Amino acid sequence: MQIRSILVHLDPGLASVTRLTLAHGLAERLDAELTMLFGSGIEAAPPAFAYSASAALQAAEDNEGRNDFARAGLRAVHADRPGTWCDARGDLAQALIAEAAYADLLILGAPTSAGDPGGTPLGLVEAVILRGGTPALVIPQPHYASTVGERVLIAWDGSIAAARAVRAALPFLRRAERVDVVSWSAAPVLAPFSRLDLGEWLKRHDVDSRMHQRGHAAHLGDVLRSTACELTSDLIVMGCYGHARLRERVFGGATRSVLTSLSVPVMMAH
């Protein structure tokens, strides 16, 4: 797979400048075209019922003013650099899913904290990854690391979702200084009939890797973060999992845990 088209979501949140700078760097590194989609999924809190209609109108105007200010600042950061700027209309998740159909990689911010009201709303990342078919690179908020994809950790369980994430990450893996494949299982994770392991598959794609087999982990999200720290990884590649029997936006435990407390960027596919 080649990455020739990148879509980055921008919003009034504090992390959007970092996300935009990272997206420009990746587009240049991968020789890809960049599209920026600006839209906020978090509106100003509605005033209490005792407030007047004029107070509600003022709150809406303040919210739009914040969006305009952030949009102008981001466009100044983007000025004189290649790429296409777009403003999202309507439902933000649906706008991202529809536009991402024309991208090879989607860059999203991790769910925001309450202290950053203009940032990524809870549920947006889950909805876009589960309902769309485009691999996503989810960036922590805040993100201080100077590199992305030089030291890659692949969380491997042999699942279809994990395989899709690895295939999507090949442009990063081929450029990485080090690739670590880690499985948490009692036995090696191999193809059921050919007995091929992921390390050999990666070698066929010109990627050298180190294989690590570790024991079963009850709380994989915590273990994954500690392993990334131990290996000094600057990118995690993993499948993401939804429980369709419950509802579309509910993630599997490890996926949800990683998303809500990211330490490094995570590339996910479903």
C-alpha cells in the first residue's frame, strides 16, 4: 500500500496546531497530498433554562467566534504550504467518514479532556474508525515527541483488524529504524496452516523486525502502554475492535483503554 492522500481533522482545540504541523511533515515525508477538514463537534454548553433567549444567542455567537479565531490561526500556520483546506458542514463524524473515502490515511486527535472544550469530542474517533474504512492515525493530546514511526510497536494477535492495520502501516514500517512485533499469548501467533509468522511476512515486504512473545495480559491496554515505554516506541500499530451486539460506538476494552490514555500515536484499522 502507498499513502498518497492524507486527511487531517482540525478543530478549535489546543492540539490542532501540533496535529497540522505533524500532518504537513508526514505528507512531505510520504510524498502525499494533504487535505485539511476543519470542524467542531463540541458546541458551547447551553445556558440554564432561566437564561433568556438573548443569552442563548450570545453563547452561540461566542462559540462561532471561537471557531473563527481558531480557523484563522490554523490557516496562518498552513499558509504557503501545499494542501487543500475544507470546512465541514453538518454532522462532523459523517463529514469525516465521507471525506475519508478519498484518503489513504486519516489523522485524528485523541478524545479531548474537559479542559479543552474545542477539541475532539468523546465518541468521534470511535465512530469514524468503526463506520469508515480508512486507517486512522490517532495523535495524543498533548503530543511532545519529535518523531513518529521511527520505532514502531506492532500489537499482533493474528486478527483481521490487526492485519489491516499492519498493511496500512507498511509505508511507515519500511522507513522505520526499528520494528517490534509483540504478542501476548501462551503460544506463538502463526498462520493456521502455513505456520507463517508476521516477522517472515514483513520480511517479504522489505521490513526487518524483532519478535517478542509475552505471557497473557489481563489488562492489555495498560501492558501495551508500558511496553511502548520500555521499547521507546514512537508509534503503535494495532487493530481496533467494536462490539456490534451492544452498539456501534462501543470499543473493545484494550482499544478503549489505549484511546483514552494515549502516550504515543496509534495507527488503527477495523
